Amino acid sequence: MTTMFRTASRLMLVLMVVLMLDGCIGKRITKANVDQVTEGMSKKQVESILGPPTSLNNEDFVIMKKTTYIYRQGKDTVTIVFKDDKVQSKNSTLSD
């Protein structure tokens, strides 16, 4: 019984590590999921679709806050601009 318990515990540990790594690495950027991002979405909504950005740039002005999320995957780049924490525009080099 203890051998079965150890084996099950090891399998569970391996599964947990794999799931954690998958969440940390980010999601694969595809045209289909970039197309899901629409004007007015929050940063949290965008990250739930695309994962965390590869890099970001914050600019705080007196009248507004502007953040740019940049996603790089190989030679492709996706740029999403937020104004006051809502998607204002997006640009992508992904092709169909």
C-alpha cells in the first residue's frame, strides 16, 4: 500500500509542476486569440486570453494613463495599447 501511495504522490507532484510551468510560460499567441481582444477590454481580460506580455511600457500623463503591452513570439509581434486601463488599439504582424 505504501508503494502505491508513493507512486501516486510522485505522479501528483509531477502533474502540479507541469501545470505551474504551463501557467508561467504564457500562452501561445495565435491570430485567433488576438482577434478575441477587442477595444474596451481590461488588462486582466487581455491577459486571460494572451497571457502576460513579453514586455510593457507605462506612461503616466496628467490627464490619462497609457500602457503598451508587447507580445513577441519568434518573428511575430502583437502590440496592444491601453488608455486608462482599457484597450484602445492593437496591432499584429501575425498572418492567417
